[in-house]
Amino acid sequence: MSKRINVKFYNKADEEFAEWIKEAEYDFAPYKELKFGENPQQKAEFYSSPEMIDYEIIDNKELSYNEIMNVMIATNIVSEFFDVSAVAIIKHANPCGVALGVNIEDAYKKAFDCDPIASFFGTIAFSQKINYEVAKHINSMSVKVIVAPDYDEKALKLLRENIFIKLVKINTPLKEYRNYVHKDIKITPFGTLVQDFNKSQLSKQSFKIVTKTKPTKEQIEDSVFAWKVSKYARTNSIVIANDFKTIAIAQGFINPVLAVEFALNTACDGSKNAILVSDSPLSNTDCIYAAAQGRISVIIQPGGSPKDPEITALADKYNISMIMTGIKNYRQ
């Protein structure tokens, strides 16, 4: 069984996408009907895509609609750190703990420590093979889905004994994962919206230290880590991080000042000498006053607000380094 989905384009500029779906027509063959969508009252189906990564669900367990969304976000994040030990914990399609470590066990412990409560019943993605020690800790808590490039023999045997955990193995190298992410499509009553997937990367041209107070090399590396995580948090988002570990993630706030205050309250003493990243320009001085009170060392934000000079001067007053990227990472 297959369904033909016809999409008519009125803007011919995107020739690449038109070619990708074969002149705006593509046969989407559903693998199966899902039990339901985001909620039990919503019907849902799972379709193949023109290009899909190579992956397998061990023991052929079925992923739900929400679990597939969580798996996607989790894999998006760890693919940003494909060449190091990285772990991302996702709940309701939002990151609640992300960390890098000297090895995968260290990264996992740091990510879990970000928000142990939210980590329960979450989806956890790993950039490297899961070992037995990590599997033992996973088995001691309630986890929905595990995603990893591989599992060692003892870890796989232990995790398969847990009938409540679903195991996903990503066979496509994470280094190549971003090649499979193309377009974001939303069908609305007002028309169909098609946009490129957000593959933003920092560059020397956009990355500017605008304060007299300069960050250290280690702080810059931490800032890049936190900035990559913030791409996958819902706008308005504030991520506080230190030592390649998220300490607090505030997301989905309408008021950016409340987002800053919430993140700082969550971080508590952990905000001292930490990095604060905003996915949108900071234009309210209250954000800087709050960051200073939380003893934040570095703020990284897009910039571009008419109040940039005032915000920069205030950051200098409190010896806070400020980096402006010139890149907004809104996510609705």
C-alpha cells in the first residue's frame, strides 16, 4: 500500500527540493500504522522518506510517534559531536541533559546529572558504543528508548533483558548523519511551509568577542558546546553550561528575562563561572543584571539588537565576556 502525496510549488526557486521529490510528486509508502499520534485520539502513520539513514530497532519493537520524535532530536544533538564521547537525554522532544566526556561512561554520568528527574522515562542517545557499566546504570532507572551506534555484547544482553526499553542501533556513521537531514515541512490550513533544516555552524566571520573582557580558550570551547545544544531547545531558550555539561536548560519562554531567571534559579551555585547562551538576541538589561548576580562568566548570543552597545557595556561593567554569533537559532 502506498499513498501519493502531491505538493504544488508556486515558488520555483528551490529546484533542488523539487528534484528531491521528483518534480513535486513522491510515493510515500507507509511502513505501518502507528497506535496513535501525539495523543491517543490522534491517528498516525509512519512513512518512508526519499532518503533515510540505516538503522535498526533491536527485537523489532515498535516506536511510538513521540518516541520517533525524541529519537530524531536526540540523534540530531549527538551528531553535532560525532567525533567525541557525547550523550543527549531528551524528554518530550526537548533536551534535558547533554554532556561530553573523556569516555562514553563519563559523558553519560554528566548528562544524567544535569536533570536526573527529567531523565526518567526519557530517550538517551550516545555518540559511541554503549558499554556494560553504562548499561547497568540505564537498567537501574526507567528509560523509554536508547539510541547508539553500537552496543558491546554484555551491554546488549543486559539491556535486552529489560522488556520496557527499546533499543535503536544507528548503522549510518554519525559523521554522515547531517547529509540525510534536508527539509522541514509543515502542512497548515494556510498552505504548506517548506524550509531548510537548521544546519547553522559558527564561523570566524560571525563569531565576535565584543567585550573588553575576553573569554579563555577553555571558555570559548564550552561556549561552542552550549551554543550547539541551544539549537535544539525551544525558543526562547537559555542554556547554562560548564565543563562540557549542561547545568540548566530553560526553553519555551515567551519572556526572555524569565527564561534567564529560570535557568539561573535551576543552576543555583552551578552558574558560577559558567556559560550562558541565548538562542535569540538579548535586548533587555535585566538579563545582564541577572547573569551578573548568577556570576556567569561568558554570555554567547546572536546580537543584532539596537541595544547591543548598551548590553555590551553592561557586560563589561560586570566583567562578563560576551560573544555575538550573528546567528539566530529559533525553534518553535
